[in-house]
Amino acid sequence: MSADTLPFHLFKAQLELQLRMARLAQENAKQWLEQATLTGPGCLSSTCDEIESLQQAGNWQQLAALSTQSFWRQITQQANQVQNMAQSAFSGQSTHAQALQQALQQWQAHVSQAFGADSTGEPLKNLMGIWASILPASGKAAAAEEEKAEHHAA
């Protein structure tokens, strides 16, 4: 890479990393939404069943029994849902973490390539050459500006 193309390649690598991370965040949010969509109808169905049972109660004994039965049914159902969600969350987060790690590794490879590292990841051999090509040009421009300023002052 030359001094002229280094900023372009670094900026490109940075933007690619940001876009990949945004995509991964969106995919992760989608998975959570899908999980909520899967558990939501079951909760709604359970609530509808409870309302129907309440409406069919014809005396105090049936009404009193409903609250106890409802409580244990809901506890069992919620425990199962929490367990399923936890398993899904663990799996999803592991996948998400691996994808983030891959994105960072690819970013690191692109940055290394921009600085001229070889495929084995050897130290950035061309970095000093790139800086040397940038700095003298900057130094010469600054010296020319300083010389102009002195010439105009005199």
C-alpha cells in the first residue's frame, strides 16, 4: 500500500467492520423477536383458557378451585417457557459472539494488509516506509510555507 491509498483502505476496513457489527446486531434483535413471537401465542392461549374456565364456573367451589389450578398451571408453563428462552438465548448469544469475533479478525486482517503485513501476520514492514513518504512531503510543504512567510515579511 502506498501513502496515498492507506487512509482509503483503513477507512474502508473501519466502515466494513461497523456495517458488519450493525448487521449482527440486527440479526440478534431479529432472533429475540422471533423467540418472543413463538412464546407469545402460547401465553395468549393460556390466558384465553383461564378466562373461559372462569366464565364456566357455576358455583363458589368451582370458582375457588380455578384459582389454585390456574396458579399451578401458569407456574409450570412459565417455568418451561423460561427454560426454553434461556436455552435459545444462550445458543443465540454464543453464535452472535462467534460472528463478532470473526468480524474483528477480518477487520484486523484488512488493517494489516493496508499497512503491508504479509499473510502470516508478520510485523508491519511497510509502516515506516509509508510514514517516511508522508512525513517528508509534509515537512517540505511546511518548510515552503515558512519560507514564503519569511519572504513576504522581509
